[in-house]
Amino acid sequence: MLPRAPAALGLLLLLLPPPPPGEATKKPTPCKRCRELVDKFNQGMVDTAKKNFGGGNTAWEEKTLSKYEFSEVRLLEIVEGLCGSSDFECNQLVEEHEEHLEAWWLQLKKKYPDLFEWFCVKTLKVCCSPGTYGPNCLACQGGSERPCSGNGLCSGDGSRQGDGTCQCHLGYQGPLCTDCTAGYFSALRNATHSVCTACDESCKTCTGPTSRDCGQCEAGWVQEDGACVDVDECAAETPPCGDTQYCENVSGSFVCEECDPTCMGCTGKGPGHCKECVPGYAKESGQCTDVDECAHAGGVCPRRNENCYNTPGSFVCVCPEGFEEAEDACMQPRPARDEATEENPAPPPSREDL
Ligand SMILES: [Ca+2]
Ligand SMILES: [Ca+2]
């Protein structure tokens, strides 16, 4: 026999009014805990089903097996696997209702094969049967067989909570989720079923699936020859993008993309689509390319002896290493007494790009 525990306290705890919605998200509802327990119990039954079965088919095995099948030994094995050792609430629930589980296992299993229905709905009264809701397990909107016409969720479905109203899936509306929302059309409608299907992307409203079935066109689309077609926003007289951007037409819309940094205005992506080049760049086979200012005949660096280094978009003028900077020239250093002779005035400038 399993140890008996007073079940009254547990029942009381389980039947207390549900916590406010804020807490409910943190703590599982009594129904959810009961459902989890039943799920684990059912799993335990599956896991122990083939146990003690050698795979043969002898009379001895059949007898032993059928004995085990309904035995308390098997029940104990299932119950032991129900909760993790640190799951306090689960262990508490099992302890409180072990006698219920035992009664069902030993006497009621045949009559009430659905443990969830017998344990969580009928006995503990913490859940409702599928398709019903609330303290008294009333039928959901649209009936318990197909709540919300199969097109939505019934508030409190299967629990002792909620108000039975429908939260419709995308595309459906109405108290029974049988009407179609804007952007959807009724593909099927009879006494029991309603199917709403999405309109073509070009329609705001429609009566069928194609761009020719639009009632109104979606924003970014316009009626043309009986169909809704994309507006080419980029072809508008006043272009929709900024001076440093180019326009790309897409279905139902358009996007503005930044021009290449070498462009002053552009018609597309990259340095090959510039209208003009930014200062320091010039078109070379159609692409805005850096100008090598240092290659200019006569030089661009104003001071005498100065070195020129080309940079992207510009150039720099620097005195060679060891030279001194003066207003209009790089001054050659005076030869030191021993180290540098006049034949060997200065090291060649390093030619790194700056
Ligand atoms: Ca467009
Ligand atoms: Ca340059």
C-alpha cells in the first residue's frame, strides 16, 4: 500500500481562486501543473510498458507481464519518476493526491481511461475538458467541438479560467472567427466552416487571390488595366531620395541607398554610377578614381625640398626626415661634426603612404 496523506489541504490549495494575471505568467496554474503531472504519468506508463518482458511469448511471461501491468510495483515506478527531486510543487502535488492516482490505477482505469479527464477535470476540478472554459466548464464560443470555428483560440480553453471568447487567428474576425479581415477574402464559407485566404500583396481589399481581384489597391500600388500594379516611385518628377542617395524601386515601395563616397550625386551603386566626382577624384573609364596629385608635372608641394605623398582624395606634403621646417622650405640640416659628411647629406625619405 502507498502511504496515505490527507488530501483535503491539497484540494483546498488547488481550488483557491487563480492568481492575478501578472503572477499567473510566473507561476503555472493548478491546471497546468495537473496537466504536466498527467503527461509525465502517461510517459511513465509508456516507459514501463515493455519492462519485465523478455521478448518471448511463453505462458509464464504472459502471466508475469499481465500481473506487472496492473501491479502496484509498476504504479510505484511510475510515481517515482513523476517529479524531479528539487521540484517542490510537483512533489507536493503527488504526495497530496497519491491515493487518487492509486485508486485510478487499481480500480478506475478501465472505466475512465483518460487520466487527465478523470484526475484534473472530474476529481481535482482544476481543468476543464478541451473546448470548455471557466469555473463551470462551459462550452467555448462556437461550441466545444470546434471552438471559434477552428479559426481562433477560446479564452480559458481547457482551464477553469477565461471567458470563452475567441481570439481569432490572423485573417479572421467576428465573435466566432468566421469573417475575414481586410487583406483577406473568403475562400470558403458554409454552415460550419469558414476559410479566409490572404489577398495578393497589391490589394488592400479583394475578392480573390490575384492582383486582378483587388477592390482597393494597397499603398504603393495603382489600378492599371484592371489590375493593381507597382508604382515606380523613382520615376517621379521630384525624386524621393536625397542628393547623396539613389533610388531603387521595389514592389509596393522604394528604397533610398547612399551613393558611393566618391560620388557627388549618383544613379546607382558604386563608384561607376556617379553623376560627378567629389573633389580629389576624377572619372577614369567611367569610375570616380583618386587623382594622383603628386604626379603633376612641376609638383604640387609649395616648399622647397618637400616630399609629396598621394592619399585617397587628397595628398600631403612633408619635409624629409631630419629636415627642419621653415616658412617656405625644408631646411637641410647642418652636417654634424663627424657623423654626416657633406657627400652624404640626408637619408632618403621613406616612401610610405601616409
Ligand atoms: Ca514601387
Ligand atoms: Ca589623391
